[in-house]
Amino acid sequence: MTVYDRRSGIEALGPPPLWVCVLLGFVMIAAGFAALGDAVFATVISVKLIGLTAIAAGAFEIAHAFWTKGWGGFAWQILLGALYAGFGLVLLAQPASGTLILTYFLGAVLFASGAVRCVLSFAYWQQNGWMMLASGMFALLAGLLILFRFPTISAWALGFLLGIDLISHGLAWLLYALQSVRKAA
């Protein structure tokens, strides 16, 4: 469903149907519990999946370089593609080292995204912003925990945090669906 905004003159997508919100919520919660069932396994799978994704991105970047005009853009894209592919190969060949790298990176990203979610939660307070604030506080805390206890928790942290984040995000979708039902009634 598209919605026309008279102020901006732009057509935008409307909110997703209720069944999509509920289904997404339940799928995310189920995936979160599956990740928590074996956090170390979820960490290894995450690292390998990220490695495969980086290799694919590197290959596409290198292929795209041949459509770039001029040698400057070509050289940079070949270099960037090689870096992506090399990073992906390191993650696949050395998942333990890749886990350390990605766990540290995840800590920084969680801290930053948690801060953004906390700030945005006040703008969306009427639409269950408290849930966004709780999610942001969790991300801030998780980011700090990872950044300051980084090497000792890297084997299970990615899988554990992935599971918790999926569950909290799934709950947020279910609350959004519940709020939509209440508004319609």
C-alpha cells in the first residue's frame, strides 16, 4: 500500500500489514532462541556467513571495476575488492581470529547503535518508544561489555548477543502489531 504525503509530494510505503508484523516477530523470536541454544555454534556460523558475504562482495567489486571509467577508479575498486575477498578468506580459514576481529567490531557497532536508539526512542515515545529505549540500553551495555572484556568472551558473545537481539527485536515487532490492533479498534 502506498501513501501520498501532501507536504512533501512524495509517495511512500504505508505500514506493513498486521500479519507481516506478527510473523516477523515470531520468526525473530524463534531464531533468537535457536541462536541461544548453542551460542558458540551460532558465533562460528555467523563468522563463516560473514566471510562468504565478504568474498562475494569482493568478487562483485572486482567485476564492477571493469565497468569503471578511468584507471583511478579501476585501481581503487580492484584494491577494495581484493581487500573484501581477503578478509572473507581470513574469516573462513581462521574462524577463531575472525571471531576476535568481529567481536571487537560488534562491540563498537552495538555501542553506537545503542546510543542512536536511545536518542531516537524519545522521538517515538508514543509508539512504544520505551521498547526502543530498552533495546538501545541493552545495545549500549552489550557494546561496553564486549569492548572492555573483549578477548575472554569472544567465543560465545556473537551468538549470544545475536540471540538476545533477535528476541528483543521480535518482541518489538509484536508490540508494534498489538499497538496497530488497538489503534484500529
